[in-house]
Amino acid sequence: MSVHFVDGTHTLTINGPAKVELTGNDDPPIQGTLAAPTLTTLTPATHANGSDAAVTLTGTNFNPSSDVLVDGGKVPATYVSATSMTTTLRANAAGTQKVSVRNGSQVSAQQTFTWS
């Protein structure tokens, strides 16, 4: 896809995962941001402590470069679609962990994962 803008202010909206490369001699330069992710559910949201937990994250605005954060630290994750990612939470003691998704500098609200 190629888009050409002429004088003035324009908005380019891309829905879903996409790689965008902007080039040219624009003054001021073209700037863009990734849509903020939302995280609505963790499945499962509870797991017995002592063994790893495979977890599916459901929400919106996920993309292949989205990060999954557990208690603020990045963990390995797999992008499935704009509404789904998976990760494995490492065995933990009983308690809770806060899970969120990050797109660039934008971070979703946290969901709680409980180890029982």
C-alpha cells in the first residue's frame, strides 16, 4: 500500500497488525503511535502453585511487537492475533501476579493471575 499526502494535516488509521515504514522529506517529520492495548481476560486466571501455567491473554490492539509484562517485567510471549497472545507463567508460590500488555510506551490495565 502506498499513501501520498499533500499539504495539510492527515490521519492514517491502520486496524490490526501491520508494519508501517514512513519515509520522505516531510517537515515536520511524520510521527505515529501504536494503538494502546487493552487486556480483558487471562485464561486460566488461577493455577496451582508448583507448576508452570500456560495462559491465554485476550484483549484488543495486540500486535507482533507487543510485550507481555508480569509484575512489570517482560516475559516471553507468542502473538496469536490482534485479540490474543499466549505466555507461560513460571511456577510460583501461592499469591498473585499482575499481568499487562505493552505496545511501545502504552501499557494496558493489569489483570490479576492467582497462584493457589
